[in-house]
Amino acid sequence: MQFIKSCDPEIASVIDSEYSRQEYGLNLIASENTVSRAVMEAQGSIMTNKYAEGYPAKRYYGGCQYMDQAENLAIERVKKLFGVEFANVQPHSGSQANMAAYLSVLSPGDGILAMDLSHGGHLTHGAGVSFSGRLFNFSHYGLNPETETIDLNQVEDLARANKPKMIVAGASAYPRTIDFKGFSEIAKACGAIFLVDMAHIAGLVAAGVHPTPVGYADIITSTTHKTLRGPRGGLILSSAELGKKINSQIFPGIQGGPLMHVITAKAVAFKEALSPGFTEYQKQVVKNAAVLADVLMERGYKLVSNGTDNHMVLVDFSGLDITGKDAEDRLGRANITVNKNTVPNEKRSPFVTSGVRIGVPLVTSRGMDEAAVGAIAGFICDVLDDEANVPDVAVKVKDLCTRYPLYGDAAC
Ligand code: PLP
């Protein structure tokens, strides 16, 4: 920070404040994580200075020899990590990965069947305010009202009725294992392309603690910054055959010059993800989420689908006075960051909601185990039970965070 401090003290002070927020608060946003120092160093490196439109060995600028080396390393590592033939590591984000993936095999106006936003899908799965809902003709499946899990019978009925050209599996707020084989059978039967958006669970998939979509999906998209613990960005995986179309949709289709500093950081993150320590980390994530679910339910809170198989839980306050917004605000005052979230059959507005989404990838990166996460779950319940507990919990949160520094051993 020495250079920022001398050239721009205002921004240095903003970064300092954000550092304190992250270091002394519990970040339980399910889509966030904390990257290693090596990933951060790569992202902050001189690789940011270079234009490299095109792909390795086929660039539109001179001087790209080291860009090619970095991008090739990222591609080869992520192919090995997931066991696929083709990878594009240039998407600036998960949304851009989805946009390019759709456009590589579909035309505007084509039908896509995906998960409803209010049941846990993502904006790019057909929300009207997103490019996806404006360009394509989406239909949506949701959760079974009894089990609050994805109902493949409903997916099959909708696929038969609507004959989509593509079926999308993947979600932003779904705490259960997704049956990629079941989805692929439905897609095959109706002649649809099967796309898996594994943004949330990519790290779990890489470590083998969630079944892989490889072998079932025609195209796989992901972010790199959630459970995968890389820099902010996206990626697309597929067969070699589809790869050409995907490459041309990313560049020149929807993007210009790749963010080479981010691609370099992706290469570092993929190397970390190939290490045995990463598998142990993902196993711990799943164990920690299970403890969180157990404690919340023991203390009387209802969870969507009554539990979790992955890195997150969804608490459902339907029928209670407290809203998702209240819970987010109240927990925030105790230095616990979560996000409000819609629940199945949501009656409140998306700005208020009846639920919160709570994830453990980041606290697990800090080295927190079942005992620490059990304590966190207790703090959450104390605050939700009674607002008067906020000051006391805020002190306990700071103490816990001090014992598990953001960049202690677990963060590389
Ligand atoms: N897909 C899913 C399932 C997501 O959860 C997200 C982000 O939350 C995205 C795509 C989009 O990623 P980004 O925010 O990088 O555009």
C-alpha cells in the first residue's frame, strides 16, 4: 500500500477501512471468498499493462509471448482440474461466460429452460432485467413445494411442453446437490443443449465433494471467485468441438482485450486448486455448512429443504415477524455479513424478502472448523432471537476474527 498511500491517500483510507471490515468481521456471503496472497499478487502485477486481443499464438498485438504463456498455463490447469477437452479463461465475469455460452449455440429468440430467480436461479438465467431475459425466450422450473428441492418431474414436463433449445442447471441460492445426470437425460430426450452453470459449486466440484457435470453437460460455465477461490472472473468448459464457437463468441463476440492480470491470477488459483490442500478445504466447507444447518435448526429456525449438502444454507423466516432485510441489518450491526434472499413462495418484495443466505467458504478459508462455525451459528441465533444481543455478539465476533486472521496459514 506504500505507493497508494503516497499518491492517493483518500483511496488508501478506503482500502484500509475495507481491510478492517474484512479482518474483524464474519463474512458469510455464500458467493464470496478470500484469495491467497499469491493470487492477489498476480492480479496486482504488471500483466495488467498488456493488450492481448485474440488467443495464445493468435493475437492482434505484438509482444504477447508472456501473455500466451500465462493464458496457456491457466487453460491447461483448468482443463486438468475438471478433466475437460476445452477451456476459455477469458470471460470477465460469470455473466459474460453465460452470455457467450448462450450465443455460441443459440440465436436470439430461442427457448431456454432454467431455474426461476425467486427459487434460487441467477439473473442471467432469464430475468427480465438481464440481457438473458431480453434476448431469449425463457421458461422456468422451481422447487417442489413439499421437499423444496429441484423437481426433475417438473423439469421434464416443462421440457416436453416448451421444447427449449437449451436447458440450464445451476443456481445462486440452492443448498442441495444437483442431479446433473437426471437433467442431461431430460435434455437428451427433448434434443436440448445442456448447460451447467456451476458458479457457486465449482470448488466443490473440483475437489470431488459435489458430483461433476463433466460427461453430462455440453457446456459448463462458472465464476472463478466463489468456492473456487480465484480472482473475480469467469470461465467456460466444453468439448473441443464446441470450443471454436465459444472462443469466437467471447472474442470478438462480446469482449475485447482479455484482462491478462486476472487470467494470470486464475492460473495461480487453478494451481492451488490442483493441490491436495484444496480438497481438504472443500471437505471442511461442507462439514462447516452442515454444522451451521444443524445449530440453526436445533435453535428453531426453518431452513429451505431442511438442511444443506453444499457450502450454504437458506434460512426461511416466512410466518415470522423478522424479514430478510431485518436479519441482514441486525446481523450486520454485530459484524456478521449475510445477504437477504427470497424463499420459495416469497410473499415479500425482493428488497425485503423472507430469508437470508448464509455461506461458509470464506470463514473456512480463514481456518475456521466445526467448533468455530458452531460458535458462529450460535451468534447468529442469539442476534435473530433478540436484537438486544447485538452489542455482546459484536464483541464476540471481533474476538473470534482476531483468532482466525484473514491471512493466517490457511490462506496460503
Ligand atoms: N451464475 C451464477 C449461478 C451466479 O451465482 C453468479 C453470480 O452470483 C453468476 C452466474 C454471475 O457471476 P458474475 O457476478 O461474475 O457476473
